[in-house]
Amino acid sequence: MSSVYSIKKGLDIKLLGDAEKTVVDLNSRLFAVKPVDFIGCFPKVLVQEGAEVKAGSPLFFDKYRNDIYYTSPVSGKIVEIRRGAKRKLLEIIIETDGKNEMLDFGISDLSGMNREAITEKMLKSGVWPVLRQRPYSVVADPKDTPKSIFIPAFDSSPLAPDFDLMVHGHGDEFQAGLDVLAKLTTGNIFLNVHAQKTVSKVFLNAKNVKINSFQGPHPSGNVSVHISRLDPINKGDIVWYVYPQDVMTIGRLFTTGKYDTTRLVALTGSEVLKPRYFKTPAGASVSNMVKDNVKKGKLRFISGNVLTGDKIEKDGFLGFYHQQITVIPEGDYFEFLGWGLPGFGKWSFSRSFPAFLNPDKKYRLDTNVHGGKRAFVMTGEFEKVFPFNIYPLQLIKAVLVQDIDLMENLGIYEIDEEDFALCEVIDTSKTEIQKIIRDGLDMMRKEMS
Amino acid sequence: MKALRNFIDKQKPHFLPGGRFEKLQSTFEAFETFLFVPNTVTKSGAHIRDAIDMKRTMIIVVIALIPAMLFGMWNVGYQHFLSYGQHPDVLTNFFYGFWKVLPLIIVSYVVGLGIEFMFAQIRHEEVNEGFLVSGILIPLIVPPDIPLWELALAVAFAVVFGKEVFGGTGMNVFNPALTARAFLFFAYPGNMSGEKVWIADKLDTFSGATPLGKALVGNFSNFPSVHDMFFGFIPGSVGETSTFLILIGGLILLITGIASWRTMFSVFAGGYVMGLLFNLWGANAYMGIPAWQHLIMGGFAFGAVFMATDPVTSAQTNKGKYYYGFLIGIMAVLIRVFNPAYPEGMMLAILLLNVFAPLIDHYVVESNIKKRLKRAKLALTN
């Protein structure tokens, strides 16, 4: 353990519906790979409806980076290729045959492999996209050599799943994955644990990595926060990051030769009757999780957490990078004089509601925006939940006026939309800040390529 | 509530584009969202949102102003009767002042909101809540006897040229309430300064000079006591006299976090430091008054608590707020002591620093950019 980094600015939003630490097999019938999960990916489909696939069979590749393949997580039949407006490819849905057949990519001895052979194997099997790069949060480019690789070993977001539980009993696979990653960078691999909450030996005894610990409120678990403290990104730098369960998938590819995406997914949220963990391959349909397991009423199903997750239907699919499903109530109701009454029981970061008198209360929050959109008026608010040496409001405005130079100068390479999630939540003006930042990142990426 | 909701839902189609009253859509929406927080749900980004919104923010500032406003009403009556040598009971004083101040408030709101509604409709936007605060601030920073038509003109000028031409709430450079006051100050100086205007319908033989007015001409005989100045039993603009109740309002703003403690604190610090400097200089009797007395005279406290902290026109970076506030304090006292024409300097100090706030921010942000470039250079050399 080298050092402890204390994050002071931030906010833990306390919600009802933490997942119990019990694990159930999900046994989902349908699975999907969603090209929209991969930022900047232009999918070229390789399969047709009705085709038979195995785990590891390619489904599509990226038109502009055609060595990156996206493969099926299970064996079975393609039942639907779902497209949206302008024929945008939304989901490739696979019905599992229950046999769980996997393509064999061969067991390999790392010591005899060079970097090319390793990337080749990862690309072909479809495990490569678990590696993402900063800036931009796109799938890593196999031609790049990152200056370091970051692995967050805890999640600080609301109702966060327990990473310790996810790697429990998988120490060998995890270490095998770390050994593979070590071959991909000339720099360090940073494994960042929570100063108190991380107790798993899998993390604390990991080799070939630098372990640092963090503490403090969300976003202390965000990878940008770790990068900013340990190996800040300057213009032109590339850093990769990957999550622990995906490291296990990489490990398995090399020790068993299979693309085995088995993982734990936490079902959380105030509207879930029995919040707990499910074991499943990637991309599973959530219908088995939530069937007879959610409260009545209009609900919002989220793949991911309440800050950064994607809205899905009740029979939707788990996102590629998500390890959590959250179910909260929809908030499409009118509230009489909601802004003027004292507002007991309402959640607010500002002290303009009595909520601040009871900081430990857990809330059942819904999706109501609680007000109309306005121009930026308040200042100094975002800074309280934004632990970077960056001026958030100024950066947002730089994106709005599309000033590329200014964005760069203000540090857009160092952050991601998820780092602005708390700003968006507490914003008095109800601005869609994450979307603005995403647009800014896309703009920069286009400009730089 | 349900019946009211149903009624609104029934009327709504008439105000939507294509309806009979589509020209009143913004106005309708303003009243609808005033009654009911809308049912919009999150579409992109985070799925949950804080309960706070602009209406909540603005209403808290209005609440914070109420103590000073109520006292101001009472004091208008108190000063009036005092000039006649009378001492009626609290309610008589209050209602005399109430009927003096209420028309000011009504004129300010009707003119200001009318223009806001018009501009919102032209822009097809929702009506901004900013004027809820400006509309109450303006009556509190004018003399009680200001002619209503002058006030109406000033409010119209402030809203149109102080705010709307820049794009509305959030985009303005100058504090709208102070813009209104500055307009009156320069257009109708006879009604805005001197010894006559600060007491409503005063007896001519009674001196109505404010402490600042007296201090400027070096008249320190029968100067009001510190007690009177702090609690506000002195002539002045309607809401500015009671430092005590202004500080209570300030406390509300600080506890709720609506106003920046950085700005508020540094305005007082700046005024105090400048007062100390004058103490050292001591060229005349005015320079010799205890530095802290500057903070309880005139509009200093009101400006520090309610005007300087306006987030739109103040510096926006946390570091910048220190400079911004400190300079306001310094300038206010400097103008007070040196300007021969006008006894009070708070309004001009704040408006001046409104202009410089973006420059202050520019340098603060620039230093952040420089640090980033330096780090990048350092990484290159290693």
C-alpha cells in the first residue's frame, strides 16, 4: 500500500435499495450486444437474423477501426437485429440455446507471447472492447501504447455494487488478467482500492500492479479522479482503464481459451423487492431479474447507476460496461407549490430544504426534474462536488460556445461526462450537463483525428 | 388541488401554439409552474435531480429580505412622526410606512414583471424568476418619497437595458436593482440625495440628514449613536437602515447556501481595511471615525449582503469572489470619504466591480490554464 488519497469534494447520495450480498443464477433466455454502448463505434454487422452463433462468434466490427470485433457472449440463435431511427443499429439480440458452447481461442503461455500476439487474441475473441481509453472513453486503440492502465477496485456511486464480492474466489483469473495487461503498457498498472471498504485479498495481494487507496465521497471511485491524482493526462497522453470483472474475463481468455463473460450484476433501487446479485454472462435481459421482484407503479429501469446509467425497458438488456441495474419510480406528477413549501422529506444538496438537518437519511428518489430549465445563475455550486483542479462552469460554457482551444486549456482531456453527473444532479438551472460534456468530448475527438 | 390541476389542464390547449391565446403562452406557463412544479422527468444524463430550482432559490432571497423590509416600513413611519416630534405606537408607525412602501413594491413588480413576461413571450422561453428578487430589492433601496412615475421609469430602464438587452436573467453585466437606482440617481438627483428626501413628508425645519450626509460635511455633532445606526433608527433608503436585520437576512442566505460567504465576508473585510487605512491617514474628522462604523452606516451592509452576492453579476470563480468582494468594500469607503458630491459609495462601488468581475475571473482561470500548461511541459522534459 503506497498512499491514501482523501477526496474532499463530492457527494454521497444515499438511496434506498442496496443489494443484499446473496448471489442467484439469472438464467436469462435473451442476450444482446448494443453497439450504442461503444462510443464512436460505427457498426458493420456480420450476421443475419436466424444465424447460429457461439460465445466468441463475431457479430459486428467497427467500420473505422476494423480490427476491433464485437462478439456474442453466449451460444444460440440471432433472433432480432433491432434498428432505430435512420436505421441506426440498436441491439443484436441472441436467444441462448442453453448449451453454452464457446469458441476455443487456445490456451496460451504469456511468457512466449509478444504484444502483437496478445492484442490479436484479444481482438479476435471480442474481449478487447473492455479496454477503454481516456480521453474520450472510447474503446482502446490496439495500435496505441498507453502511458498507464487504471483499474478502479471500488465504486462510489449511489447503490454501488460491491467489487470485493465480484472478484471473490476468482483471484487466479484476476491475476492472470493483470499479467496480460502488464504486457500492454510500458508504464504502471494502477489498482485503486478504497482505504477502508476494500478488504478482498484478491485486490490487496494483487501482483504486477501499483496499489493506491482512496477515500471520501463520490466521485472518489471515478477513474478520472484516480488518474488526476496518480498520473494526470496532458495533451496527447493516452491512459487505458478497465473494470475488475472485465480483467477476469481477460484472464479467462488466456487460461481457458474461452470468451467467458460470466459476472455478477447487482439489482438495486428503492422499487426492487429483493435487491441482490445475479450471476450471468454479459448483455443479459433483465426481465428475469425484475419479474415479480419490483413494486407496482410507473418505474424507471436503468442499466447502470442513477447518475450515469442508461434508461432501458423492463425487458431491456444490461449494458456492456454496466454491472448494476437500478429501478426507481418515475416522477411524472405535478406538485402543488413544490418550490414554496418547507419541503420536509425532499432530498437536496443545497441547504434550502430541511434535508441537510438529517444527512444520514436514505431516500426514495424519482425521476422528476423538480423545476424548469434556466440560464446559469448560481455559481460556486459545482465546485463543491467536483474534485478536480478544473473550473467546471467555465469548461461547460467553453463547450457551449464550441471553443476548441479553450476546452483544451481548461482540461477537457482529464474528465469524462460521468465526472459531471453530480454537477448535473445539483444544478439549480436543470441543465443537461453530461450531454454537453459528451458533445464537447466528441467535438475534440473529431478535431484531433 | 386536483380541481385546480384539472382546470389548468383544461385551459392549457388555448395557450399552446395554435390556440386562441398563444401570445400568452409564457405568461400562462409562468402561472402554471408557479402553482405546480411541472411533471417533467429526466431524459438524458442523471436520472435523479435535486429538489432545488430557480424559484426556490429566489424565494429564499425574498424571505431573507422580509425582516429588513418590515422594519423599513416601520422606520418610514417612525422617522416621519419623529420629524414632527410625535411618538405614536408601533402599529401607527408601521402602517404609515406600509402605505408609503406598498405602492413602491407594487409599481416595481408590475412594471418589471410586465416587461419580463413580454420578453419571455418574444423569446418563447419560460419567464425567469430573477425579477422576483430585483422587484423587492428596488423599493428597499430608494427613498420612501420617490415619485412613482420616476420609479416606474427606472424599473423599466433597469429591466430592458440592464438585463434584457444582454439576454435576460443570467446574462446581465450589471445588478438590475442597482441599475434602477443608478438611473434615478443620475436622472433625478434632487429626489435621490440631500437632506430632504430620506424622511417621508418631513417637517421642513427638521434636519433629515443621514449619518453619511453629516459625516461628509464633517458635522459630527449630534451624530446618531452606534446603537441607532446598528439597529436602524436613522433616516435612509427604505430597507437599508437596520444593519442588524440585514445581517439576519444574511444569516438566512448563508445557512441555506444561496449567497456566497466568500463575497459577503470579503466586502465587509474590504470596507473595514479601507476604514483602518483612513484611520492611519487621519487627514480629517471623517477619516478618523472607527473603521467598523463604516460597515453600519448607509447602504454598506445591505449592499454587502444582498447586492454584491448576486451570483450573476459577481465574480464566478471562488477565488475571484474574494478579490471582487474586497475591492467593493475598499471602493465603497473610498468613494464615501473622497467624493464631494454624493455621500454614499456602495452603489457605485458594486456597479464598478460588476464591470470588472469578468476580468477578475479571466485572470483566475488564466492561472489555472498556466498551471496545466506547465505540468504538460514538465511531463515532456522528463
